[in-house]
Amino acid sequence: MPFPATRLRRLRATPVLRDLVRETRLSPADMVLPLFVEAGPHAGRTPIAALPGIERLSISAAVEEAGEAAALGLPAVLLFGIPEHKDAEGTGAYDDEGIVQLATRAIKDAHPGLVVMTDVCLCEYTDHGHCGLLRVDGAVDNDPSAELIARTAVSHARAGADVVAPSDMMDGRIGAVRAALDEDGFADTPIVAYSAKFASAFYGPFREAAGSTPAFGDRRAYQMDPANGSEAVREALLDVQEGADVVMVKPALAYLDVIRRVKEATNLPVAAYNVSGEYAMIKAAAAAGALDERAAVLETLTSIRRAGADIVITYHAKDACQWL
Ligand code: PBG
């Protein structure tokens, strides 16, 4: 029945009514906080200019930060490592005494109930900054890279990682990671696959934070073309076949339609990565007095959930917990 019998404003009249009919909820239980853990002598915390409020952490600072995340009700952290040394093969990634491995052990010792997810990639560990091994012609060599990604995932699991998250975008790497984990006695370790990871301008601040900017070229020969939605669904379905337990879309905000399509196509839990550039935009606008940070963050995170994400990986996680 149309107006005047139907009046949608009736259910918007009071906060209690609005709350009663709210379709999408945001809770600390849906969010994951990324942490940058830095190897080497720097004790404590180093601010990251491009990511106001986010710091590179020593292992002990990361343990402290993980404790704060847990106390705020966050279920999980996602670890990124910044090694002391880089080389052509990214050996720091699959070193059992590497930075992510050491940090994982320390965090799990101190906070056994907190889920530790690890980003599995070579780009922070290679001196050329690409996500895999280079062939002589400079192209990233898919199959040997996927093998090293699998080795890295097993090394993280051995260190106590609860969940591994490959972010390299090599073909077949989810299958390779699953097989390697199963072989090494980690059949119960879930994989969060960065399935639809786009070659995005919004990773800029992350690359400054992690020191992982490619030394030459770009990532467009392995990360996805931002113009492609159907291909993103294909990527996700392939990862499901290869054994992914959760599929991810990254970035989130310019790809809300992709989140929805991947959710509908896979019916798996879907994660969305609210990336560094998305965080930096809100921080910059808020610092300039152009918008209300709290309202903008909560609206943004809610919209990612409304699009279909079950899990939101976000640098705003601690602030959002305090505001909810
Ligand atoms: C590593 C990786 C990147 C991000 C997560 N994992 C950078 C990239 O692919 O260049 C980006 C995260 C962010 O921007 O917050 N492969």
C-alpha cells in the first residue's frame, strides 16, 4: 500500500525503534586489527607517518598491543612482519626464527585466547619488493613462488599461528598451502584467502609502513584489474575449490559490489580488508576538520558489513571498539 497508508518514517521515529529494525550490526567480534611487527634493535613503537595512530611495533610492543586488542573484545590480530634483512628469495618469510614466527610465539604465549592470523607473502622480505621469485626477464615466477608461500604458511603454523592468510595472488597457492599444511600436521589450520586482491592505489601507506614498495614495475601482472567483478568471483570460487575456509576481498570501499557478489557466489565467510589508503583518507579528512571521524568510521565499517562481509580487517578496529 502506498503513501499515505505506508509511512517508512514510522520506524525511524526513535532510537529504540531504529535499533529494533536495524538490518546490519557492527560489533568488536567482527573485526580484526592488523599489526606491523618490526625485527631488529628498535625497541618499542615507531609511528608511521602515512598511517596516523598506527605504529611499527617491536615484539614486546606487539604483545602489549595484542593484549589491548583482546581486552577491547577483538577476536583476532593479523600480523605483518618487517624483517631486518631482505634478499632476492625472501628467505626471511619462511625462516622459523623470522619476525612473524617470533612475534606469533610471543603473542600466543601471552594471550592464548586471541586468534593470531598471519599475512603470508614474500613482498616484505624480497629486496625487489615483489610478492614472489623473479625470472630473468623480471616477471614473477608463479609456481616456485607458490611453493615458497606454502613453506611460509607452514612455518607460521609451526610457530603457533591459528589462521594463515596468503596475500600474494599466485595461481594455485591456496591448493599448495592446503597440501603443505596437511602434510605437516596442520590439517586443522584454516586458510583466509586473499582471493580478490586488486592492484590498488589504496595500498600506498601500507607499503610505506612495511617497506614493500616494488623496486621496479607494479603488481598488475598478479593482482587483479580494478575493473573486473566477474573475474573476482572466479578467483574466489577457485580458492574455494583449492581449500579456502574464508575468502577475502581487498580493498573494501571501492569494491563493495565485489564483496556482495563473492558472498552470494561462495556462501563462505567473507572477509573484507579496509586497507591503509582507506584509513588514511578518513584520518586526513578528520584532521582537516572536514568530517566527524567517529561517525565516518562507524558508517564505513557498517557499509562493509552491509555489503556482505562477515569479517572486517581494519586499522580503525581499536577506535571502533571504544565507540561501539
Ligand atoms: C602484501 C600486502 C599488501 C597489503 C596487505 N598485504 C600490500 C600490497 O599488496 O602491496 C595491503 C594492506 C593495506 O594497504 O592496508 N602483499
